[in-house]
Amino acid sequence: MSLQCVKLPPTKRNRKTKASLQRELDILKEHLMQREVLNLSPNQSSASMYNVIQPQEVDLSVKQRQSSLTPTDGQEFTNDLLAMPNTLGSQTIPSMQTSTLPRSVDGREYDAMCIDECFKLYFSHYHPNIPIIDPQTAPNQCYDQSSFLFWVIVTTGARLYSQDPVMIEVLGPVVKKMGFEFLASSLAPIHTLQGILILCSWAPPLKLMRENIAYVASGAALHLAVKLGLHCPDAGQESALGGTVLNPKQLSLRARLWSFTCIICQATSESLGLPPSVGTDFAKAGRKGSCRLSVELQFYHDLADLQGRAMTALVRQASLGSDPFYLSRPPETDPLRDLIKTYDLELENFGIGRSFRERRLLHLQYCRLHVNAFLFLTILGNQAIDHPSFVNLYNLAALVINSTTSIYKCSASRTDYASMTMILAACIILKISRSHLADHVDVDRGRKAYFTAIAAFRDPTLRHIGISSRAAMVLMQLWGCQRLISRIEGDVDGLKLGVQSRSSMSIVFDCFLWWKEQLQGENDSCAHSAKELQEVSSTEDLFACEDLSFFSFPMNIGQDFGGSIEFNQENAVLECPNMVPSIYEASRFNVPLNYH
């Protein structure tokens, strides 16, 4: 027998991986959830769910929304943003209908006109500031991709929706609860990340400061981004990618989304006076090809990276303020003051050789303001005041307020970071003008900027939006009070801080907590009317004492009290036998009080 041996080419087993199967299962679960919500029959859903929408089928409201977008500084890197798929693969879930469908959540139904208007308001006023979503996304398409992201867009747009003023208050708690549910699940992780970043930038209405979840949510967003491999956009996590091949536009979008995650996390931490969630960007050096950022986004990303390093170093140095070795140093060799000057100079040099637009320059001013605000912590160990530095800080604060109100024509579109920085600038002007440095600064310029900030916070569009809507009343009453700030030992000096545990934002917490302790409910020259006092009662516990213990510096226990003080380490109680300290004075120690 003459048999010929034939060698067959090697075969490859095309077996799906566990990650691919899990991804397909998640998509099917999402489809099933959408079908149950819409009460569609299986035939209807299967027939429409996989229909690819052609460009001519896009809803007319989307085209109107595109035409209403005003050109901004950030539009140069938003035109080619694509709608992010449910997973990091190449497949997308298209819209199920061409006309917007009414949706219901938490027992309340919203019609198509309301949804279209909220989407239009979002993409007109909010999207240009944080362009992480495709502006061509139709409401139905967005809902099919992620119901959480859909309701986040509707809630954010509802901040300006005048037809239903209560809508923002109703949807706020709903989207916060929905956000944590989606974080706990594996459904649509990219869209969940986008929704969390939007909520961190424009938080739902708050009654109490302790209800603000932006800091926790920003940390969760950062960890979710790392889990998805966005910190290495051209490599990623194999378990997250599931072996899929990404095209250049998807790689570019992954790089941009990681950059916005870092920027928003840094801004959220700084606006609350808490430690930054991320220090350095370990993906920066590895960007190449499709993962390179635009000039605009690269500027903000590098600025956030520098800002994070500066705040980390300043907080670490400020925590040594009560160290005996630190107190023994001469004032001219204050290491914190030298560190402030070093980073302020680095921020000035950061802009050299770069083309500046108004919004870029404004964010650079924000960073400089937060860095130089640490000057108030330099006087804790000694009484020497750096007059020129405080004068420059005063002028910078006035410039920040005027620039912010000029650029953000619509007050409701300001990010929470911009609003809190405006409050910081106003408090800096207030404290310096109430100190012995008032003769060295342009008080008239500061007063005009201060009341410009008050007018911006009195905007009717801010009536339901967080602390910004109440800041005007607090700032007005603080300006009318001439005894800011009296101490137990009898001296009055606006440069001293009773709250020292919130980094650069310690100035804001100091002023607001002093207002709560000294002005709330008083019928004197500081309280303008009975109506305002009635409004003040609704802000009780706005800055609760226990809310100031998130981040503590070592304090000089007992130096500001006339009576003998014992600190009980076992139960962390401040015992004052000879006097009853106020909440304002006790906040310096970040411990509960035991009244005798």
C-alpha cells in the first residue's frame, strides 16, 4: 500500500473566554431589564433592539440640540467623541426608537418633551465644561446604553428646567442611590463612570454638608477607571477588555476619559479641603499614537497633576505646624512659606510658552489661589506676617471672582469646584479686610469683588442647588459684622483660623462655622432681617462639628483656652472644668465635647 501522508495546517480552537461570555451575559441582562421597564413583548424587543440606526433616523431634537451648542474653548476636542459602548468592545447598543419615549423612575413619569428639554439644556450649558459624552446621543440611545447615565443627564439638565422646579429635588436622591447600585454591579461600567464624574462636577441639591458624597464618589470613579484599565489606555486590563481589539477612536476616548477622571477627582478633593485621591499620573509617560491628548485637555491634565503634587506637599508640611522644632524656627525660615512660594512660582512658569484662553487662565488662577491660601496657616507657629504675599493673595482673590463671573455667564453651569473656589476667594477678601492688613490693600476693589460673588450666588437659577444658593446670605451677614473674629482672650484678628483641618478650604469652613456659632439667630447689627433669620434656621448643621474631623492636623491642645484642659485619650473627650467652650473653639480639636 502506497499511502501518502498529508500534513494538515495547524488549527486554532475558537473558544470564547470566560470574560467574553460574562460580557455577553451582562449585555443580555441589560436588554432584559430594559424590556421589562418598557413592557415590550419578546418579538418587539428582539426586532428593534439590534436595528442599527441610520443617520437620517436620528431624532430631530438631537439635531436641534447640536445647533444650539455654543462654541467654547473645549469644543476643539469634543467633535470626534463617540458614544461609549456598554463594554469596552467594539459593539454598541443602538436606540430602540426614533422618537423620545416617556420614562418613569421612583414612581414618577416624565414625558418626552421634558426629557428632550433636559437633554438640550445639559448639552448646551454643561457638556462644554466636561465633554465626556457624545453630543449626538439621543435620549433613547442613552437609556438603552445605561439608565443611570440617562437620569444623570436629565437631573443635571433639570437644574435649568423652569417648567418643573421641583424636578431637580426629586431626582437628586434617586440618581445618588442609583449610582451606588450601578457601581456595585458590572453593568455598563464606562457609562457608570461617566455618570459619576458628572455627579461629582454638579452635585444634586444638599440640605446638609454631610450629605455631600462627591468625595467618596470621586474616589470610587478613580478606582473604577483603574479597574477598567483606563490608566493604561493602549494596554488596559486583560480581564476588563476581554480580548477585544479597540480601534484608534476608542483608544483616544479611553485616554480622555482617564484624564477627566484625574482632573475631576483632584478638583473634588480640593473644593472640599480633603486630601487628593490621586497624586501622580503614572500613565502620562506611556501615551503615544491614538492615546495622545489634545492640547486643550493636556493642559488641564498636566495642571491637575501639578496641583495634586502641590497640595500633597503643602498639607504634609502644614501638619508640622504644632511641632516644637517647627515653632522654634525663626519666622524668616518658615518652611511652609518657602514651599508656597516654590509651588506658586512653578505655577507661574507652567503658563510660559503656552497659548492661554480665558478658561485655561481661569483654572490656573484657581490653582494659585488654593496654593497661596496656605499663607493663613503660616502664622500659626509665629506672629510674623508676610505683608506682600497677603496683599498679592487679596488681589488674586478679587481677580478670580471677576474672571469667574465673566466666563460663566450662566451661574447654574458653574462646576462645584468653581463655585467653592469663588466662596474661598470671597472669604479671603473678608478676612484680610477685617485684619490689620486692611490699610495695605485696595479695600474698595475687594468690596466690589465680594459683592459680585454675592450677586452671582443670588442667581435665581441657583435656588435649589446646594451650598451655592445659601452662600449669598452667609457672605452678606459676615460682611455686615465688624467683630470678625473675636477670641476668648479678647483680641480680634481676621487672619487667625479656628478651623485648620481643611487645607486651603480651612478659610471657608472657619468663616461659615463662625457664622453658624456667632450670627445664627442673633438679633443685632449682623442680622439684617427677620426673614433672613428664618432662612438661617433651615441651614442648621450646615457645617456640623463632626463633619470637620475627616482630615486633622496636629493641634496645639489647650493654648487658646483660659481654663485647665485635660485630653482623655481613652474616650477622646475634651474636658474644660472652668468654662464651656463654643462649637467654634472646640472645632480646633476635632473631638466631641463634654460639658460640665
